[in-house]
Amino acid sequence: MTTQTHHEHKSQAPESIGCMVITCSDTRTPETDTSGQLIRKLLEERNHKVVGYHLVKDDPGQIQLWIARGTVNDAVQAIILNGGTGISRRDSTFEAVDAMLEKRLAGFGEIFRLLTYQDIGSPAIMSRATAGVIKGRVLFSTPGSETAVRLAMEKLILPELGHLVQQLST
């Protein structure tokens, strides 16, 4: 696909997407959840709607419950999670998300890790950032650090969010 064709194709995408933001953390509070705040701020700056924000423990059952709630809310077209994507004993977001995905967008995690590697080097291999489709919604799961959230949002999620939602409706 040529660049011009790609841009023409993306021009059909909706400009405002309804998003649910979920922070997965055992230690954060709404006041200290700077990564969740950053996701919401970046979405709103691009005229997307934050139709839900939830701070949940890094517990697979709780994470899956809130994802499921997002999939039955007609206002939610995208679900963006942050936190719990590492390899520590309590990091369980990846397993919770992966078990629910109907289609995986492997390129998201691959490119995210490449960009992270370019910034921090080999520790990038510990990131289990992932994305996919669940019940007609696009879902992204990013690490919980502000730096990782900013990278994922600015370089990958925001540039393609409308296009992904548009593709899911065709």
C-alpha cells in the first residue's frame, strides 16, 4: 500500500474514540496513578472520550471483570490497560488479557519492545506489552511506567486508534 493510499484509507477513520482506561496495580491510588492520568490526558488532547477509568489490583479475575464490563458498554470502543506486564510474581495482566483476546496484534508488542530497546537496551525483553481484539473492541496493554505509557501512546496507540476502530467496524 502506498503512503498516499494509506493516508487516504486512514482518512475514513473516526476522529473521536470512546476509551476505557484500566490501571492494574497493587500499590497505586487514583492520586498516585500518574500513568493512568497520562493516558487520559493524551486521549483527551486528541479529542477522544474517556468513558471509564478504573484502578484495579493486579489480580487476573479483577482485570478480566473490568475488561468484560468494557466489552458490554456500547460507549467503549477501545480499552487501554497499564501495569502488570513485567515478570515479577504479582505481574499477571498479560495472562489475564491474553486469555481473553480473540485476535492478537503481535506487531504492537514487537514494535513497542524495539522502541523500548532503542531507549533502554536489553531490559526491554522483560516487557510483555500486548494488544488485540476482544468483542469488537481494540485492547492495548502497556507497562505501568510513565515513560512506557508515553512511548506506547504517542508512537503506536494514538496514531492508529481511529484506524483500528474503523477496521473493526468493516
